Amino acid sequence: MTGQGLGADLLIRGGMIVDGSGGEPFVGDVALRGDAIVFVGTHYSGTAKDIIDAAGCIVTPGFVDIHTHYDGQAVWSDTLSPSSSHGVTTAVLGNCGVGFAPCRKADHDALIRLMEGVEDIPGVVMAEGLPWDWETFPQYLDALAARPRDIDVACLLPHSPLRVWVMGQRAIAREAATDEDLAQMRALAREALDAGAIGFATSRLNIHRTKAGELIPTYGADMRELIAITGALAEAETGIFQAVLDAPFETWEDELARVIAVAQASGRPATFTLALANSGPNTWDAPLRMVDDARERGLEIWPQVLPRPIGMVSGWPLSTHPFCLCPSYQPLANLPLEQQLPRLRDPAMRAKLIGEMPQPGHPLAMLTRNWDWMFPFADPPQYEPSADQSIGALARAQGRAPEDVAYDVLMERDGSGMILNTLGNFHEGRLDALLEMVRRKDTVIGLGDGGAHYAAICDASYPTFMLTYWVRDRAGERLGLAETVHMLAARPARVAGLEDRGLLRAGYKADVNVIDMAALTLHAPVVRHDLPGGGRRLDQSATGYVATLVSGQVIRRNDGPTPHRPGKVVRGMQRAPVATVSV
């Protein structure tokens, strides 16, 4: 193919084009005009105002992360970091049924407490960072649209704020919705879809709780409620249903049956989080068989999978660590690390903490002594560590208590040592089963959780992990480059209904990455205090991103931000500008 007589604003020349379709990469050119791609082929012969030399690099579509919680950060920050540092050009907000709209002034504190517990966002960050210059969901979308940012955002209508708006305290008490409540929720869902929501999201997970330990408003919401609300999706003939289920605490058969029933009643696509157990028998074949059966009946069900272990990063300055629930640690818990360290270095305090048993607390914090699934987390970060490197294995080999070993790890690098606590997706201490999962044609990559769990998780870096570890560095079986880019771009775009992006094709949105695969490196997370009110967060950077473009504008160049902020609110599902490939 050659481009003849086409005027372009920007030409990306001579890179290895991995177009997102899963097809064979080829060396060629990509030309952009305005916010659209105008040429993809082996040689572009038209004019261009600017050129990026991509020789030796891969050129990919911008990546689409369909599971984030940037609902607050997209308000108070013009960069959706770390996602935009890892090639993501579109992020979907409102997942797990939590968010900040609709919300009356009287309910601000209730939603802050909810997000503080469920998504580990400090209350002070939200109190200082959110202007609350909206009440309804359409007003929230308008507020987002009025603020500059680096990448695009699309929004799901979250169930918990919707329920609280309609039912007030009855929602927080988790009472059953009346017929009048259901009618109002459905009408508000239709209003949200008409304003630009791309679907509806809920949570049924019993570890999703407020900081005080209270169950979220949507826990146990009955099928009448879910079907009534998603009836708005059916009526509008648009939108996806997203759910996080209460499995494995309840059976997959019961929980997934609800998602399938909603998809059946609404006729709309549905996605749910699917994780693998670390040990024991295979727990994922049964839900996958249910998905296969539903698909045979014409339903569109997408299990959503994180492509590395699900877990938490633990450390003294973070939300969790093995001693966070010890009584002697409580006076230190809210102090900056530099004020904690003198006490933590005291041999008497060390002995006291090592000897104490944790007290009851948040369900996730109770999982911080999972010794055989906890690993020292250094630089470069290792997400498939060998079993003999676990805290438990090291303790046995050294004839020490695991608490003693963990304490040493946390005290490394002047108290900034970290531990990776793998809670799932690490079956029998390997990622082999996960590899089979992500390679299925009916799964979609997600669960990056950017904008949430600020001091416990930094999985929004998964695109770089996939390109480095899964494609290039893993000692065992790997993924191919073309299939991986497809998983990161075209497929999640298709699942979210954003079919104008995710492929390098003429007419598609000009969201593009230029990546030096040989230099691409994922660095260890670091703690930053750059949230409103000085709030802390884990940030994980990468090197090797030569350029990331959104709507034809370079938002990052050579791993650093540019001044450009072209990100927009994507209103509603988007049609493909040309015929798409099957995903």
C-alpha cells in the first residue's frame, strides 16, 4: 500500500506496525490528520507537518483499560497516572458500582466513606479534591468534560450512588427496593445513558465495605433491582453491564447465574471479574463452562481477567503490612514514615510487634500474614517469583519466624522495603493457568484499578508488564506480540462498545503508541504524596515509551508528559468508522 497526495499533521514513519487486529506486524507508516488516522501502510508518500521516526520501535493503537476507578482523580488531576504512563489512552470509570454521581450534598460523606473503604482512597483526599460541582450523573459528566486531562474517559453509571440517591438511608441499610424505587432507578439509568454513560456497574462482593466495616449498599440487591435498572440498557439499546461477584464466598454457579440472567433479560453484553485460586482444585472451569453455554445461546458474556497475580503491595508507608493490625503499631499507623522509623528500629518495638497477634480489622488487612504467598518485592519487580522465595519458605530455610523475616524485608532501603502479597491468579505458584485464561477468545484483560487502592495496589501498569514479561522476558511459554496488543487495545475497546479506537486503521481515532521494545522496562512502585491533601499513592513508571498520542496529540514523549491535554469524555458507545475485525 502507498499513500498518495494525502496531507497529514503527523507521520509516524518506519516502525513495526502492530495494528491491534492480531494480524502479522509489518514495517510501515501511520499518518494522522486532526484526531483521526488517515493512512496505515508500507509507505506514505504524502506531505506531513511533523514526523516521528519510529525505526526500531513498534507502533500500536492506544490501549484501553476497561476497569479503573479514576472517578475522583479525573476531577482533581489533569493526568490519569499511572495509566497514561503505560500506553493507556482510554480509561473506563465507575466500575464495581462505586463512584461520585448521582449524589446530593447530604450524601457526600456517605459516598466518601464508601470509596474510602472499598477502593482505599483516603477520605481527606476526596474531601479536599472533590469540588462537588454536580449532583446528577449528567452533571458529573459535564463536570468531567469541563476539565482538561491527558487521556479519554468513559463512564459507567455506578449502582451504589444511584441506590443512595433514590433510597437514602434505606439504601445504606440495604433494604429491598420498592416498585417505586425501581421505577425511579430505571428512569435515572436511562437519563445517564442518554447523557453518555456506556453502561451500568454493580458489586456483590462482601469484602467491599466502608472503612467502618459496613457492607456496601448494593450487597445483596435482588434480581428484580438489577433487571429493572438494566431494563434501561435494553430500552436504549446501548450499554454494558459490569459486575464484581461474591465468588468464591458464594458459589460461582449462583453468582454467575445472576449476570447471565441480566444479560438474557436486557439483551446487553455483560462482563464480570474472574480470578484463579492460588491453590487447590481448578475453580474456573465451572464458570467458564457457564460462559460457553450462555454464548451458545447468543449472549455476550466477558470474563474479565488481570494478567498477573491479584494481590496487594505491603510496606510501612502503605495501607497494609503484616503488623498493621498489631495493637503496638496503632500509635504509628498515621505517622509519616520518617516519624515511624525511629520506633520501628528500636529492638524492643521490633520484638513486641513480632510477638503480637493482629487484631480484627478490614478483611483485606486480615490477609497480611499469608506467608507462603508473600514475596520480597524489589527492583525490578518480580510478579512470578519462585516458591522458595516466599516469606514462609525463607523463614523455614533460615530457621526463623516468618514475622522476623518480613520485618527485615520491610526495613530494607531505609524502611521502604515492600512485600508482594499474592492473593489470586497464582495457581500452584505459577502463571501457566493464567496464560490459558488470557488466551481465550471470550476473556478480556482488565482490573487495573487505576485511581483506587492508592496505597495497596498498582496494577494499572499491566500493559507494560504484558509487553515486557509475557511477550519478551518470561522463561516459560510466552504470548505473541500481535495477540498481546490485540488484548490491550481492540478487544477491550470492543467489549466496552468503543469501536472507534483500538485499531490502527484509516478513519479510526488517532490514539497511538510508539514503543522501544528493547528498552521497555517496568520499574518498581514508589510512594508519592501528590494527591489532594498530601495523600499518598503507589506510582509505577516505565521507560521505553517513545511517544503516546491521544486524538493525534502527543501527550507523552520519551517517558515524560507534554503540555498537551486532549482527553475528552466519551459519551456513549461509539460505532466503528470502518468494518472491524472479529474480537
